[in-house]
Amino acid sequence: MNIKITPVKTLKGEITIPGDKSISHRAVMFGSLAKGDTHISGFLNGDDCISTIKCFNKLGIEIETEGDKVVVHGKGLHGLRSSATPLDVGNSGTTIRLISGILCGQPFDTVLTGDASIQKRPMSRIIMPLSQMGAAIESTNDGFAPLTIRGSKIHAIDYTMPIASAQVKSSVLLASLFADGETIVREPVASRNHTEIILNSFGANIKSENGVITSSPVEQLNAVDINVPGDISSAAYFIVAALIVPGAEVTVKNVGVNPTRTGILDALKAMGADITIENLSQNGGEPCADITARYSDLKATVIKGDIIPRMIDEIPVFAVAALHAEGTTLVQDATELKVKESNRIVTMIQELGKMGAEITETNDGMVIRGSQQLKGAPVYSHLDHRVAMSCAVAALAAQGETEIIDGDCVGISFPDFYEKLASVRG
């Protein structure tokens, strides 16, 4: 479905956003491995998280859903059963990488597959460490999905990650639940730590200090209740929209502000963004807050190094903010953008370029010229939800109408994005 976006005079209002995608995935997975019933509220009913539910259904886990409430009837660490058919993860990189860590220590074989996009996303990054742990993983597509995982005896390892990746780290930590000793994972820089926080709430024994994460096996995980906070990745679209539309002021309620995820706020504040964080609280070990953003005179900045893993999913919409900043903004150390649902460096340059943006690709990022007046144009989502939503934000401050081709792909992470956007149009 194509979506048409017209410019706005201003943006005003308060909104709530869907639950955090990363936490929603993990709540279902870890609940399946726990004894008892895990009650999840605020669950993200996006396509990716539904793919996770379907995979665990096939593995013998009964899961009830009603709106954003989910009940997972867990069967314990050794309660999964073999699926008669391949597990289809759809478009979800989180599902395929994390579930691989779980499946490699099971007493049965499994085939994992997904859509055309998943079959182009690199799986060698998990195959290598899991194989070192004794996993038997075969790729029928030269390091890409489909994957065949044969149940094996899993051994503890000391693994130094070549790149910061929460998905790779999580895959190894999940495999460590079935290992024969203490597993150590060493991160080059900190990546999102939802796995460590949530697994420990279920009774795992994971410790983290100075980039060294240690996981010791436990006899059992026990069900807990999880209230999923709003996803800061989803909030970022409304934050940036408010910053670039004159007179705008938007408050996003109950957003997860885990420090490993707030790089986007730090980067925008470095540009002079007027952002207020209020009503801080704790929710199952995850900090939450209300975030208010107001129209601001932005200045160019440079983002690189440790901040990149903390905002990797928000860089496409950050690029939109940079187009409205005075000066030239540099994005560096962001090669991970090339292996997302699309090559987000290339796709953002192509699509924003159709609107008149001047952005230059570099080996590891982009150079974004600021103070640009965009013009509405037909753009293509590349079936990438973050590209579609970033283009929609850019369209709000453009001249003329923008049409987003296949813009309905936002259902992967934010099914009612366009309705929420309409609700704050001034």
C-alpha cells in the first residue's frame, strides 16, 4: 500500500507508542524457557514479534494473545519439542539470531528460514561463536538463511566479539544456558543489554562489568510478569518530527530509556535539541520516562564510536534531523547499517535524495549537508519499516506531497504509525 504524506503547519499533543520490540521478542522467548506462566503487558503486536510467537508455537509452547497482553505457558529450559516443519521467522533478524542460540542446545534438529530479506542478512556472525560452543549449524545459502541446526552438546567459551551486536551477544548468552560451564562474552563497546536484564529477572546468573559479561548455567528459569515500556526507536520519529516542524511540541509517554538505547537523545541534544525527560520510573529493571521534544534550531554534529550501537536503529531518522541542522553532519563507524532490512546508508541517501537532500555515502556512514528545504516526491520504502517512517517524518517539513511506495511495511514494528502521526498534526 502506498501512503501519502502532506506537510504540516505544526505538531502538538501527547501520544503513547507500541511496546519495545527488543523486549517483546525476549519476553516471549524467555517465558517459553521458564517454568510457569509469564504474563506480558504492552507487547508489540508487530509482524516481527508475531513471528517469534509463531515459532515458539511450533516448538510446543502455548501462547495466548489479547491485544497487547500475552500469556506464555512456559515449559522450562528443556521443554521445547521438535517442529515438524521449518520455523519461519518472516522478516525478523532478532528472531532468527536469538532462537538459534536456544535451538543449538536442544535434543532435536530444526530448520530456520525467513523471507527474501532475511535470506540476505549475514548469519555467519552467530554461526561462528555458536560453532565454537559445539553447535552444529549448516547454512544452505553460503552463510545466510535457511539454517539447519542439529541438537548438540554445548560447551562454555570465552568469546571476544569482533563487532558490537546485541543480537550476537544474546545468541551466545542463550546458548550458554545449556552449556557445561561459565561462558564469557567480551564486547568492544556496550550494546543494548535487555537480554542480561530480562534473563536475570527470570532467574539466570549473568554478570556484567566493564564490557565483560559472564553467564553461569542455572537449573531452571521461573516465570515472571513483564510490562514492556514504549520503544524508544518508535519514539524517535515523533521526537525528530517535533524538532524540525516550527512551533511543534510533542510528548511521548512511558518510553524505555535504558542507557544502552538512548544514543539518539544524546546525539540530538548535541545538536541543540530542546528535549525534556520527566517522570522517570523503573519497570522490571528497565528505566522509563516521558519525553517531550520542541522545535529547535539544530546545529551539525559528528556521531561515531561508542554512541553508534546505542542508536543504530535510529540513524535513518537522525539523518532527517541533520538535514535541518546548520552545517554539515558526519555519521561514522556505522557499517552495521548496511546489513539491516535494507542497506540503510544507500536507501536513505537514495530516497531522501529524491526529495532534494544532499547526502554523500562514505565507507562507514554518510556526510549530510544541513539547512536543506526538501520537496515532496514519490519515495520507495524498500520494504524497510525504518526507511518508510523516516521518509514520513521528512515529508512533514517538505514542500508538497510525498508518496511512500509500500509504506505499509511499518507494520513490522509500528502498526498504527500513520494514525499516531495524524493525531498530532496541528
